[in-house]
Amino acid sequence: MEDNTRIFTREIYELYERSLIPMGICYVENGRFRVHVVSDGICRMYRSTRGEMLKRLNGPDPFVNIVEKEEMIKAVRAFSYEGAPYDVVFHEYVGPERKLITVHCTGIHEYTADGRRYSILLYDEVSDKVRRNLFKDEEKEIEERDRLRVEIDDAIARSYTSVIYVDTSDLSVHAVRLNRFGRRVSDELQGEPVLRNVFDAYVRTLVFREDAASVLRFGDYDYVMSRLRETNPLFHTFRTIRDGRIVYYRLKIILLDDGKKLVYGFEHFDRQVRERIEREEERETQMTLLAGLSSEYETVWLVDAALHNAKLIRNNMGDTRSSAMMNSINSGNYEVLLENYIEKYVVPGDRERMYSETAIDSLLRNARDDSLYHVNYWRVNEEGEKNYIQLVYSRVTDDLGVTRFVCGFRNIDEVIAEEKKKSILYSMAHIDSMTDLNNRRTFDEYMDSHIGGRPEGSTVFFSFDLNELKTVNDTLGHEAGDELIVGLADCMKNVFGRNGSIFRTGGDEFAAVISCEGDERDRIAGKLYESFEAWRGKACEVLSVAMGYAASDEDPSMTLEDMRREAEKRMYMQKSDYYRREGKDRRKN
């Protein structure tokens, strides 16, 4: 102690300290039990130095190594404050190897010359043989508790302020160690000490109200087990109220003992979180620039994935009711802020999808560091206007492995309108209006892009031409001819599906480039003929088509242009055969 003369003379101190009797001298100071002197005898018994003994006994958890911790606290309190007799037997782990010993301890009160009370505690280690005789029924339970404690200590660092474990057979909760707040929760517990009741009491007593729902989920055994199947151990950071102040805590959950035990460790995490937030405030501007978010976004937010905390970085909404609202709630729990936004502004049909796609777990799966993640939805703003909104996320992982998301909200009504305009212009330039197939311009661009190159994989080039289109136009009218053209296009679309590209290259001329294996192309050609034969129109009953095709595996040296010429050659040969069989002059058609 710093002042060894406040109660006794130095000679008396030296006498007690050098005594080989295991003993300690204690007194109550400012309402707290303090150990003033420890003897050489007790230092030997506990395999520790005098300084180590005093540091532990006067530290925040002097009974950390005692098995009957709660009983010991009650006994010492009664002895120290009420003057009750002190005669207890307890089990304690001693030394670096944490050997379990049984100790008998008695206490007496003495007084100094000026009337101040102090206490002398005398210790006596009970032999293993005596202990086994005294505690036969408890021996097995102690061994199991010892094994489990070692396993828990290996899994959860000593920095955790409170540790409990859950017996998964009946979900009963057992305390390994509790700080004063943990003991307060125990006092508030209603009903049996099972997982659900313990977490109800914990959330009700200590957890910050905005984080209550997220913490309460860890009192649901099925939910915890489903999460542990994805990651073991499981972490969750949240806020608590400690002595009227908001303090960050982190919960760590581990599955141990072949699934028989769930260990919950509560770690005081406030310093780490505060330091992280402070670092983040210095990097917000840089991260915003890195994420590529600019003034085109209505609002820009920073979301910490581990803490589930969101903070408004930039508000570009001007002088509106929405802007005033955003400035009034510019930070808080991410899920709470998002839920309030979704329920108030997002149209009902988009809400469920918004919840799913914007959840932290979903963002961690889908958002990548090198790309933007988009969520589009309909919103009704404070002015009653319906807008199409895009929520954009950019993932940023720092050099410590901490993941955050920079997200921005922007109105994309004009973007959608411009895209539709571009789509219409593209269709006018590249799509045949009668058949909705790619037109001649698209075909030429496609062929130009493959000049001199050989097709990849198993490619087949088809060439088509309608028979007797001129005759139909002259005898039945151009509407009947158009019916044949559309009929041929529909047959090709039905058979080819999305296996390739189909083009209308002229009035009654068509081409298709598809991917299919050798046996498959003959089957597709057969289906085309069946489709042509089955077709019936209003003005025409017959759809006669000349067709030729060439495959890339016929000659590996062929280019796409070579395949085109070969397919057209075969198509014209078939067309000539048709007119010869019909006894008609093709030139007149």
C-alpha cells in the first residue's frame, strides 16, 4: 500500500507481512472492501507475489477466480458491513496453471487504539482427500465447470466484462462472470433464467431503445443458430445506457462443446467505436469523392456495416420540408432510419423489395468495392410528387478491414425519360418496324464487326427467302404479302428463341446467326419446316420459304462471311428446285 502507517506502525505491518500464516488484513474504505496487508504465507499458498495479490484483491473483480463467486460476495458484504461471523469454504483457481483448490477461511474483527475497525482473515487450504470426502456430490460438477471454464476462457478473452453460457438442451442460462451491470440485469430477471427471459431483462434494463429490437433477436435460439451456421463466432455491436451515458458494447457468440453450449461474451467496446467514428469523420470527404457521389444526389450518407450506424454527409435538397427533416435526423441506427424512410415515402408495392435489397447482410453480399450497387423504387415526397428514385451504394473497405458504405439518393425521372428517348431512336435506326427484328443496318454492322474473324464455338448461319411473294402481292395485295413477311418472322422467333440474332435483310430476305451443336442444327431446321407448314394466315394459307444454312464446324477455316455466302448459295439452290417442281418461271416472281 502507498501509506502503510495509516492504521498500524510499520513494525506491525512488517510482522503481518512476514508471517507464514496465510492471512490478510482488510478494512472498509469509502464504502468499498479493501485488502490492506497480505502475508508471505498466503502469497505462497496462492503462488503469487504480494504486489499481484493486492492488485487482484483490490481490483474491479477480486473474486474472479472463485467458483462460488456470488455466495462469496454476499458473505464478505455481511462480514464487512454488518459484523456477521465469517466462516466459509470455497473453491478457487490459483497460480498460472489455474489449479483448483478448496479453502477454509475464517474472519475476526479487531480495533485500533483510536477505535477504527479492521478485519483479519485466516486461510487454510483443505487437502484433496478431505475435499473429496466433504464434497463428494460436488466433485463431478466442479470438474465439468473447470473444463468448461477453460474452454470458455480460450474462446473469449478476459477483456469481456460479462460472460454467460446457454445449455442448448433446455436453453437455461448460467453466469460465468458478471460485472455490476450484469448483476443488475440478474436482479431484474422475471421468470426462469432461460435465454429469452434473460435477454428480455437485458434489453429492458440496459439497451438503448433504438437498438433494442436488434439485440432482442439474439434471445431467439433459432435465429442465433441460423446465424452461427453462416459465421462462428458471431458479432453484434450495439448501444447501452451506463450511468446515464450511451456506451457502445459488442456481443460475441460462440458455439462450444459440440453444440451443447452457447457462450455469450459482452465486451465494453466504446473506446474502439469512438476512435473509429473519429477517424471516419476525418475521411468522410475523401470517401465521398472516392465513391463518385456528387451534387446530383439529393442526400449522401455514410453507413458503418459493423455498427449499423448511418450519418448524413451531404444534403443537396435545398429549402424543402424533406431537407429540414433530413437535417433533424442526420445520424442514428441504419435500420431504424431506413425503416422510417421506407414506411413514410416508398410506395407500398416497393417496400418489401427495399427492405430486402438494402439490408446490411444483402449489401455485404451484393455490393463490391469496385462497382456501384443500385436499388430503384418509386417514392412520394413531402410535396406529394411521385418520383422514380435510385439509391446507389459504394462499398469502401479500409486497411483495417472495416467495411462502410457511402450511399446517395437521386431522382432519375429525367434519366429514365432520356433512356426511353435513346431506346426509341435506337429502335428507329436498328429495328425493322414491321417484324420487330434487327434491320439491314444492324445486319451490316454485325457483319462488319466480324470481318476476317472466325466464329466462336458452334455457329450456324441461316439464310431465308419467301417464295412467290411478288405473285401474292400482285394477286392478293400488299397486305397479304406483309402477312407472309410477318409470318416468316414469327416462325423464326418461335423456333430460335434467344439462341442468336435474327435479321430482316431485305423485302423478303432474312438471315439468322445462332449457336448450336451439330445434331441440334438439323433438329432446328426440321422444326422450322414444321412451323412453316403449320402456319395459316387470314389472306394466305401457305407459307413457302427457301432456306439454306452453313455451320462453322464444316470447315474450321471459314469466316462468318464465308458461311453467309455458302448459306445463301444453298438457299438459292433450294429456291430454284421449288420453282422447277412447280413448273414456274422464277424470273417472273
